[in-house]
Amino acid sequence: MRVTVFGTGYVGLVQGAVLAEVGHDVMCVDVDAGKVERLKQGIIPIYEPGLVPLVRDNHDAGRLNFTTSAEQGVSHGEMQFIAVGTPPDEDGSADLQHVLAVAETIGRYMERHCIVIDKSTVPVGTADKVRERITSTLAERGRGELTFEVVSNPEFLKEGSAVGDCMKPDRIIIGSESDDAIEAIRELYAPFNRNHEKIIVMDVRSAELTKYAANCMLATKISFMNEMANLAERLGADIEMVRQGIGSDPRIGYHFIYAGVGYGGSCFPKDVQALIHTAEGIGFDPKVLKAVEARNLEQKTTLFDKIHHHYQGALAGKVIALWGLSFKPNTDDMRDAPSRVLMEALWQAGANVQAYDPEAMEEAQRLYGHIDELTLCGTKEAALKGADALVIVTDWQAFKAPDFDLIHEKLSEPVIFDGRNLFDPKRIRRKGFVYHGIGRA
Ligand code: NAD
């Protein structure tokens, strides 16, 4: 099938490449000319395991193409995916300007019936706005006779495993009341729906809300565990023991119940905020969501508070080795990352940071290259040189079994702040370290 994808970020590029991989003819459109040029040359702007060969092979095979020309994009596809960003506006609501700009573009250039598929995470009611924008643009052109459908098809991929998630989705949500559109999208996704039925058809508004409900539920699990961690610390318990104890109940399960330094990334913070905004906009008080967000904001400062407490506030001139800049492992994404909150607080307090991340160094350079108090180091060992303490912020595999003798030797004082509870406190203390975890008395 002929598919157009607007937006070549984490969602658009990965979905476009995966759809091309199974044989669809995909045209990706982006307003970022530099990005499009690099993609044409096989240079992939994001780190995502498995993405480089997928994009290059399908581009070479002619099934995956890139353009900045919206006109070319609209004329290519019988399906038009919207996969552009929906960042938070100042009031926390989802900013729909990019989504609606694409809708207008589609209205401006479409010449035949098409199915518009919204993959961006958007508030309930956005499909109506997209429909209105296309309709009014068609009317301005005097082409009101052209027909189209707007479908909600939210994306559930996880950064760090996006290719695998799209190749083998847990579920494919289709929000539509049009039998023809549903059938066409079923055909599009048939290669991903072979082993067992993954497609769930529902009305558009339910599909739009499903995406927010999923992210808010996951954020709730994290904030709940962080709340338990705070209690554990104060009550003389160990959250890691508690985690194992509760995870064994199948109604709770082991997934996603790790205490840590708070959730970050480009989705959970903004989606929780956006749903709060939606709820308040209709006069409903979202008590749980507000608590989830408040707990998270506090949790993001927990590492700094521990460091501050350890040094009794005397942080000026201290050198902190920091392992992990991305908001989670296997991505280079630093949007809303807990590492940023920590580094900014450390700099404010007069400390210097020597940071290492397996993939996010370029992004850190882009964001903080101008900060004198930050040294970006080529290896995790280099970050330790001349440092006073080690702080672990992201649970990359490469940090899980480090050379503790080397860490001990390099640090001026053997102290580890472990924001992801990677280590066994007893074992670490036996090795002569002062150890601060999360929720571990
Ligand atoms: P992103 O910021 O990585 O990429 C968005 C891309 O859209 C950019 O390349 C930008 O240049 C492009 N763009 C903006 N306006 C455009 C226009 N008018 N025409 C063409 N391209 C345009 O965003 P992302 O992380 O891929 O997220 C996209 C959407 O998917 C968001 O709504 C997000 O909430 C949702 N989502 C993201 C994830 C994730 O893990 N990143 C997962 C599920 C859903």
C-alpha cells in the first residue's frame, strides 16, 4: 500500500521503516530539511537499536523515501499518517500546532480520497479538529467534494526497543466508525497481526483516551513505587525487598515497579500533564494524576537531596562523576531526563559534573556544550578521574557490574549514589563504599 508519514522522529521514522520492511511503499515527510537530507544519505538522527540497517536497506530498495515536499507527500499516499510532535504548551495542554499544520497541508494538496491516521498522542477530540481543518482547507480550495476519513491509531512503541515494538506490537488500536477505513488499516497492519489478533477496534475518542490512560497508568506505577521507596527509607525497610514481595502477586506483576529517580522522557511527563489539563478543562478534578505528577517532580530532586545531605551542603568545588544522561537506557533521548534536573541543581550549588553516557553524549553536547561546569567524558572510567563521588542516574547494562576496585581507587572518597538501585548495598559496603540507594534504609 502507498503510505505517507508526516514527521520523522522516534515514531514516524520507526513506523515508516517498519511498514516499508513488510513491503509497503512509504514516503516520509519532515519540515526539517537537514534531517531529511541526512536520512537520504543513510544518516539516522536518533539512536534506536536496529534502526540503521532497517532504514538504509529499505531506502536502498526504494520502499522508503524522504522528502520535505508536503505536496509530494500528500500525493503519494492513500494513507496519510500524522506522527509529528505534540509538546506541552505553557499551561500543560498538548500543543496541537504541528498536528493541525499537517491537517491543513493534507487539505491543501489532496486530490483523491484518503485516510488520515493520527499516530501522534493527542487529546480526546483532536480527530474532530483535524477533520474540521481539512474540511475548511478543502472548502477554501473549492474542492469540498473530496472525501476523507480521520482515524485514531495511537502508538505504543517504547524508545530503546521501538523497532521490536513496531515489528511485534502488543496491540494495534484503531479508532474509527468507518468500516472501509477499518478494513484498509487492517490490511495495512496484516503482516503484524498474523499470530494472534492484536487489532482492537473502538470509537475515535476511546482510542485517543486509551493512549493517555496507558501512559498515565505506567507513570502511576512509577510514582507509587517512588512513594513506597520514600516510606521504606523512613521506616527502615528496603524497597527492593518490597518490590520482589509485591511483584510475585500476578495481579501486580514485576513489570515497571522499580523505584528510582522519577520518570522522564518525551511522553510520560507531558502526557500526565495534558490529561490533567483535559480533566480540569471539563471541570473534573484528577486527584490521582495530580499526585502522580507531584510525586514525580519531587522524586527528580531526590538524588540531589542525598548528595547535598551527604556533603552537608558544601558542594562548591566538588566533582561529581555522573553515569547515565539519557532518560532511560538504550536511547539517546534526554528530553525531561532526571539527569538534567540533577546536573542543573549541582551546577547551581557550585559543583562540577563529569558525565558519561553510552549514547547520549552528542545530545548532551548539544544541550549543555556551553556549560563550563560540565565535562563530557569518553568512557565511564574517564568520568571517575579526579571525582569526589559517583552518581548513577540511568540503568544502562554497562553500569551494572563495574570494576569496583577501580572506582574505589579513582574517587577521592568512596561514595556511590545509586539512583537505580543497581547494586546490593551490603556487598557494596563490604567493598568499603558509602552507599546511598533509593528507598533503602
Ligand atoms: P519527535 O519530536 O521525535 O519528531 C517529530 C518530528 O515531526 C520532527 O522531526 C519534526 O521536524 C517533524 N514535524 C513537525 N512539524 C511537521 C510538519 N508540519 N510536517 C512534517 N513534519 C513535521 O517526536 P516523536 O517522539 O516521534 O513523537 C511524535 C508523537 O508520537 C508525539 O505526539 C508523541 O507523544 C507520540 N509518541 C511518542 C513516543 C516516543 O516514545 N517518542 C511513543 C508513542 C507516541
